[in-house]
Amino acid sequence: MNQYDVAVIGSGSANIVLDAALEQGLKCAMIERGRFGGTCLTRGCIPTKVMVTAADYIREIEGLPKIGVEVAPARMNWETVSRRVWQKIYESNDILTYYQAKKNVDIYQGTGYFTGEKVLQVALNDGTLSEEFTADKIFIAVGSRTNIPFIDGLEEAGYLMSESLFGDKYPQTPYKSLIILGGGPIGTEFAHVFAAAGAKVTLVQRNTRLLIKEDEEISAQILKDLHGIGIDVLLNHIPTAVRVENGEKILTISHKITGETCEVRAEEILLASGIHPNTDRLRLDNTSIVTDNRGWIRTNEFLETNVEGVWAFGDVNGEAPFRHKANYEAEIVAHNLFGGHPLQDWRWARYDLVPVVTFTYPQVAHVGLTEQQAVQSGYEILTAKHHYSSTAKGFALGFEPGDDHDGFVKIVVDKKTNTILGIHSIGPQASILLQPFINLMNAGETTLTPINEPIASKAVKQLRASRMTRYLDPHSVKSIGETMTPHPSLSEVIMWVRYYLEGKQ
């Protein structure tokens, strides 16, 4: 059986770990079933933000007359936008070429799975099977995919999801009309994009509000904002059936409380109804690796699974489905295992300060606790809110006091200590406004907090017993590397400078 030092399953954030292992001269295996680069590059945050940015400018141009700039009506040039979308997606080919030129790495293009505790095999994309192989260290970063709800007639009618939208179903022209199922970040972002491209968009949400993980005031404001750009939002509705008539897809929906039914119709239906892990492809039943009841792999604060020599990070561990969080975890693993650092300098993951940005219109961003979460956690809190219109720059951008679509920042503070518990923002460049607070909230001394305590290697038991702490100096550029920066935001322009500095040391 072929023996590797390192095997990685997935070519997104796992590339950080693979690169670190290759720098050590280790013999490595990389397994990838689809395009190289992971969800973010091939069907997630990068291609969608190319589309979102074009949509943003259309909405901003529509608002320019109120500040004294007269312009012709803006429209999206779908051909140009699409060319730029696929330009980024095709960078996956460059990633593959990069690793093909590397020594000490075997690339397996296909679906990897376990045939034993630490034994892997790959169903190759050419229809053949690889030989079984093993590795001292295995890293699982297989990500997640769109959850497909059961709706009567859905399969027969056909539908879109991000995997197929950025695949063989990418539209040559914008849809005239579109139904989106799901009012989370993915659904609200695509609603913004296609509405700006000229589609009549109907967004159907099961919950009583949009963006349910945001503060309630933010959810209420984004509902107003989406209505303001012509998106029809139907809250508290369950889709029950789909049929096709005269080339249109007709969705029957039922109100969760009243039970009343109605129909909405569109050229196409896009699913944005949550995600589920790709662990079902791994045949984990051939191993002792523990998952929760939804299939997310359980990991500890050092990204270890319960099986010695196997780590999991990114979407697949169920903590937060963001590329910046996945990169953060991968860098922790690379630092600890391949960085040559002593045990007492190991890093660990924390998930209480994961920044979240939704690039709908306008942007929505937060880090830390909502007002409701802070109260439920037992804090005595103070909150304050400040609108864009109440600042000189906000007025310059065209916001006026009392505007229905005035942006704001809301802060949640521990009344006893003045500690910042959460920051919530909605408005232009909310993703950038968030970053100083992310840095502040991460700075200072942090004590190791166990996650999934039963999962612990000998080293982890030792570190937990030592009551390990770590100090992030707010004046040190190195602290930037241990603080998440929302991806993809302009704050990354500053964040990535840290790597160039390290290269000069």
C-alpha cells in the first residue's frame, strides 16, 4: 500500500496545509473531485462578488441624482460580467497546473473516500479506481453543497443551485424572472444580482424574517431595502409543489400560520435553502470518525477529529461556512504541525468572533453577539445605534435623516465592563466598517477554551491541563494573521500585506 506523509481531501483552504507540508519536503497526496480552488473560487464568494459588484454600481448610479449627479439609466452588460466571472473560475486550472509542477505530490482527480480507519481510495474522474493508500496525517476539507429540499414536482421541473449556476446551467442572458428559495446570505445576494440585471425576483423565505442570524433590527432593515429595489419577499411561506406551464415554473407556497396557499411563477427557480456537508461521499462508516446527527465532523479547538492523525476544517466541521474561517483554521493547523513551533506556541481556534458579511444591497455585516444573544447569555447590556445620515460622509453619500433606507451601525456592550459584545452594520461598505472592531475584540489575552472536550490527543490534553493563554499584541503585525478578515472585502488589501512582510524577514 502506498504510504504518504500527508493526504489532503479538498483543494480549497486545505492548500494552505498542503503548501506547508511540501515546504517541509514531505510526500503528499492531494484529492479533488471537481475544480481546484474549492467552493469560494469556483462557485462561491469570488464569482458571486464579481456579479454583486456590478449590481452594486447599478443601484448606486440609480441614487446619484439625489446628490446632484445626472446620469443615464444604468444596465448590466451580462456578457462582460459573465466573462469576468468565468475568468476567476478558470483560475482553478492555474491551481491544478501549479501543483502538477510540484515535486513530492501525487494528484488524484476524483472522489476520495475511506475504505478503512486511515485508508483512502479514489474513484477517479476517468472511471477507474486508484489503489488504496494511507498517510500519517490526513486532512479533510471537502466542504459542503446546496441542500435540496423535497418539493413535489421539483425534480421534474428542474432548478438551479450555485453548483449548476456556475456550471452547465449558467445563463447566456439574464433571466426575465426568477424565484429564489431561501432568505439567507446566498438567497439575498443572488436576489440583488438578478434584480439589478433586470429580472423580476420573488424571494420565498420559510422564516419570519430574512438573514435570521443577524440582529433583528438588521433583518427588519434589509427587508425594507430589498423591497425598495423591487424584490418581492414572501416571508413565512413553505414551498409545497412545482409544475411547468407554457415554459414557466409555477411554485405553490403555503403560509406557515394561516395555511393559505398561493402561486408564484418565473422562468427559473434557484435553490438557496441551506447547505449540508459532503461527508456522505467519504464513507465514514468505514472509520471511527465521529459526526453530529447532520453529518458535520466533530473537531476540537485544534481541528483534530476523534481519530488520531485525522483533522477536519472548513465547512465540513459545521462551525461556520466562510472561506475566511476555513483559511483561519488551515493556518492554525499548518502553524502547529508544520511550522516548527514548540507546543507552548501552538494556536487554537475560537468561533465566538467569526465575522459575517452578506453582500446583498446594501451590505450587512456583524461580529460577536446580537442584542438578543447577549441578553440570553446573561449579560446586562447597553446598545447604541448611529445612522449614516448623522455623519458628514453619510450625508455626502445621499443619506438623509428619516430615510427608509438609511444605513446604521449598532453596538452591543457589557454594561458592567464596557466590553464590546457585538457590532452590527448595514449600509455601504459595512464589511470595511467592521474590521477595526474585529481587531479590537480579538486583541489581548485569550485563554484556551476546549471544544468537544472528549476529542483530545496527548498534546491537546497537555495544553488544556496547562491552562494555556495566548496574547495578541494590538501593535504587532503578526496579530493580523490570527484575526479573521471577512472574505472577500477590501479589508483584505491590508490583511495580505502581512504575508509580504513575513517574506522579507
